Amino acid sequence: MTIVDELQALRAQALASIEGASASDALEQVRVNVLGKSGSLTAYLRSMGSVPKEQRAEVGKTLNLVRQAVEGTLDRKKAALEAEELEARMAAGAVDITLPGRAQQVGTRHLISRIQDEISEIFLGLGYNVVPGNEIETDYYNFEALNTPADHPARGMQDTFYVVDRSGDKAAVRGESDVLLRTQTSGVQAHVMESQKPPIYIIAPGKVYRRDVADPSHLPQFNQVEGLVVDEGITFGDLKGTLEYFTQHMFGEDRRTRLRPHYFPFTEPSCEGDVSCGICHGEGCRFCKGTGWVEVFGAGMVDPNVFGYAGIDPEKYSGFAFGMGVERIACLKYNVPDLRMLLTGDMRFLRQY
Ligand code: DAH
């Protein structure tokens, strides 16, 4: 076999390997095997010097032709494989441009926050200040300073979540801890009366917690707005007028208020306040349980004992206080039949407001 024959055999073998390569990296391997530093064709190029003179021209010519054939075939195959591979990548990462897009939902304030702000606006307009409070409260401020000592039966109605510090090895129950999640915003009254001198005109919105099972009109965690006024010459008439003003601004001019005698430990006398039903306008319907009225407020004149805890002279000052449930007000205003609907996060419901 002459060198020329060998070169022709090498050519046939190289071209077959190139055609047989199924991917770019396999093709690259073929290129290295033939044309690389120690490739089969390279070896012939290197040994040209030892080819007998009379054969050199023919061998040289053949070598060049073989090299051109191999390089040309490599280039064509490379382009073909790369095109194939690009197609495959595009098919794998394909995006169906006919699918409808996923729109970003823009958030808004929740109905409860909005109603809370509306309540604040009404009282700010009357010259009240809005004060913050603590959700974790001591027994003293949540009960004791509100004329509700440890053995008072009114505590039982607000049986609550007591907390222990981390060093405690078990959850506290009533009597074992004097720190709790507040059951009412009324404790803010005690804080404010300790730190401010009359005249006091404040409201205090915020979350409260009770060990209640959720039902259409109760939630274990809800929001209240507390109100407190302490000044000279404040009467029950001022309380009534204030609640009426609030009702008409929150629910509309046509709404009426009604006060019923009630009991709260920290006010004397105490009352509950009802608002005329917005659905039946007082006729009586399912929403108001046939009475024409819906309960909204707890209120009363600040008990002199509460002034006593805070060091305010009950002979000089008098005052009133009230509390209202924000979720109930939201439901009353928009005729939502179940408080729990406010917490479900169902966008179809929330988007209506
Ligand atoms: N804290 C009471 C409750 O959660 C509501 C209340 C009643 C607040 C009378 C008051 C008040 O300020 O005077 O049921």
C-alpha cells in the first residue's frame, strides 16, 4: 500500500466518522482525532520530510486534497448539527404565545383598615387624638385598673389568652400569668389617664383577642375602637350626642341610635348602643333579628373608681367612654351577613369594596 493509498483510506474513514457524528461534541472529537496536534492526518503532514523525493509531489498534493475534503465536510456538518441543536432548544423552551397572560394583581387597603381609618377621620374632625396601645397587656391594665378585680365575674366573659415568657415551661392559664393578649382596647383608657392630664379626648383603635369560637357575629381576634373623654362638666348627654354624630357620619343621616341600660365594670351608668337597621329601616328583618336595631356600642360614664386608679379627681372631672367593634361596623355598613367573610381573603368578595 502506497502512502497515497493510505491517505485515500484515511480520507474515506474520516468522512464517514464526520457524517456519523450525531452531536457537536462528538463531531469535535472527530476533528481532534484527525486534525488535532496528534491527529492521524497531522502525523502525515509532520512526516513529509521523510517521504522519498520522487513521491513527495504526489503525496503533498493528495495530503492537501484530503485535508480540504476533511475540513470542508467538518464545516458543513458543524453548521448542520448546530442548526439542529438550536431547533431542539427552541422546541424545548417553547412559550405558547396564545395563552392568556397572568396579570399582576394590584393590592389595596383591606376593608377593615379602611373602616378603621374612616372611624378615626370622624373623631379627628371632632378634635380627638388617635393614640396607640399594646396588644400584649398586663392584667392590671386590661382588668384591674378598669375596676375589674381578680374575682370579678365580668372577667369570665372575656376568658382569654395568657402568655408566659420563654423561660416558662408551660402555657399559662388564668391565675398563673399576669400578661395576656388584651381582650379589649379599654386598657388604653388607663394608660392615657396615667400619662395625660384632662382635658382628654382620644380614640384608640386596635386588635383584641378572646377565646371565642368564630361564628357569624364573633371572631377570636377582631378590632375595636375605644373612645375616652375626660373634662369638666361632661354629661351623659354629651355621650349620646357624640354617638349620634358618629352614627350619622358613618352610616348616613337617616340612621337612628338607641341606648339601652347595660353593665360594664368601668362605667356607671353603662349602656349598650344600637343603630337602626339599614336593611329594613327599623321594620324588623332577619339581619336585625326582627328588632329593627343592631348592637354597635358599649359605653357609659367613667366610673369614679377608674378615676381613682389614675389619680384624677372625680369631684372636678367627669367623662364618658365607649367601645365599638370595627368588623361589625364594616358588616353593618355594607350589609355583610357574616364577620368571617372579612377574613377569608376571597378576592371576589374583597374586590367589591
Ligand atoms: N370594652 C368593652 C367590650 O369589649 C366595650 C366598652 C364598653 C368599652 C363600655 C367602653 C365602655 O369604653 O365604656 O365589650
